[in-house]
Amino acid sequence: MSTKKSSTFAILFVGAVMIALSLFPARLSAQVLHLQAGTTTVDSAQATCDQAVLPTSNPGILMVVGCSAGRLTMVLQGNLSPSFSTHTVDASAYSRLVVQFQVDTQPGAPDVSFVPVVITVPVSWKGILGDSSLVPPDFGASVDSFADVNGQLYLATGQAGIPQNVGPTVATNNFLAATHSGVAGCLTVPKTAVAAALMIGKCGADGLKKEQGNGTIYIAGLIQTGQTYDAVVELDGHVFGHGGGVNGCTAAGCGVVDFQRTLFGDPDPSAGLFWSGSMTITIGTDFQSRIAGLQKEIGDLQNQLNMLRTEFLHHSHVYLTGKGIGQNNTKVNTGPPNF
């Protein structure tokens, strides 16, 4: 094999390996915050990125995710080429920011106890959903194509240092949930040329949906001291298409989730899901430690009261019986109190 061919093969081989690896989550480590009762603020720079295009045997023509500087991005484009035979596109991906934390056991509490937690984070989002399916689903099928996107804030049990191992969720707020399943529903039989023109305009507009909004999102729950938890801001998407050009899915695309570009495919810095301000994590008082503290205070007060009672029962003082000489100047002690 010539040197030129060897170089070309090496470049293609490395490129193939990089594409294959991009389909799986990177194994990232995260710093675990140790929190006490009270409110802690966390910036997006303290979060760990975790992103992946999920493995699929029916990929779309474009599947890209991103995470940087508090911004989550995604492009899933599930185009199907015109064909008389049916085929499928089924692509999913996620991009998330993860904050790992533990609540330390509070003084006087048992080794394992439970405390309330409230988490808030301001977010904003901007993106596009598209589905150009013009023909109703095949006979016997419930849906021919769709595009889904979700934006979530959730709290889950985790594994220290490994933000990918997200366990059972404690609380979830799904603040962005949108689906586009084509424009077939807008199709009617026009009776006039004007009606036909209006229908075409409506169907064209319905082919793309703009998703945009903002707000401060919160979740609340009860967590265990000493356990690692993941506070997660996540953007996830899914596109599905089944058919060919004659079956309702055109070459222009059957499903699109685009939270990275403009309508014309140009980079858009304002597109994506943004962690737009400080997250707050508020840990409540451990009720068991508070009860133990109150019990100790009550015990101390009881001990002090018993000491005062003892002192009072045995209280006496010296006094003179009178002024003068001899028996008129005698010092005597008072007796104990009489009740």
C-alpha cells in the first residue's frame, strides 16, 4: 500500500472511530458539593456536561448535541429519501448539565436521616420543531412521523463522581414538552381556489413550530443525608419517521428537532436551552436533629431546676441576734425553709 493510500486510510479510520465514539456518552467526572442546612447558590460553570446521541439502527441524516457555558443544544434531522419502499428513521439524544451534591449529617442527628430540599433555577429556551409529513399514516399505523422535545429540571439519586449514572428520580419539573406530528391534520378538500390557497399557506406554516420561553423552575422533595444526588437541567429530543417520498415523508425532512440553528440552517447563538442564572439549593432542618437538640435543652433546664431546688431546700445564712455585748451579739444560722 502506498504512503498516500496509507494516509488516506488512516484518516478515514480515525474519522470512523470518532463518529462511533460520539454515539456514546463520555465518561465524565463531577465534583460533589457537600451542603449543610440553609441555601447554597450554584452557577452553571460548576455543573458537569453530559451529552449523547443514543445508539440506533435507524439514524437520521444529522444528529448533533452540544453543551457549553450553561447552554444545551441539539439538532436531530430525520430525513427520509423519496422511495417506493418504506424505511424508518428513529433517533434520540440528550444534553444535560449535572450538579452533584450530598447533605452532611447534622450534629445530634442519626447517621442516616431525611431533610427537605427545594431547588430553583432560571432557564430560557428557543428552538424549532418540524415535520413535513403531508399524508395521513399508513393503514393500521397510529403515526407515521413525529418530532418530540423536552426540557426538564429533575432531582435523582446518583453515584459520586459519575454524573451519567442517574438513578431513580425524587422530583421532576417538565417545563418544556412539545410534539410535532406533521401537517396531515390541516388538510381538507378545498371548495374554491381561495380555500385551496389558504389551506396551502396554513399547512406550510404548520410544517414548522417555534418553541420559545423562559421562567424560574423549581422542584421540592425529601432527601437522605450522606446520599449523592444529581440536580439535572436536561434537553432531550426524539425524531421518528416511517415511509418514503410517496408515503408522506418528503426529501425535505419528516422530523426535525433544532435547538441550535435558524430556520435557514445558520448557527443561532440565541437557540438552545440556557441555564440563565444562579441555581439555589435550599436544605431544610433535620427534624430528628432538631428534636434531639430540644430534648437536650429540656434535659439541661431540668438539671438546673433540680440544682436550684436542692440549694433552696438547704439554704441558710448567718445573722446576729442583736447588738451589744455577750449574749446580745451571738451569731446563729437560719434553719431550712418551712412550707
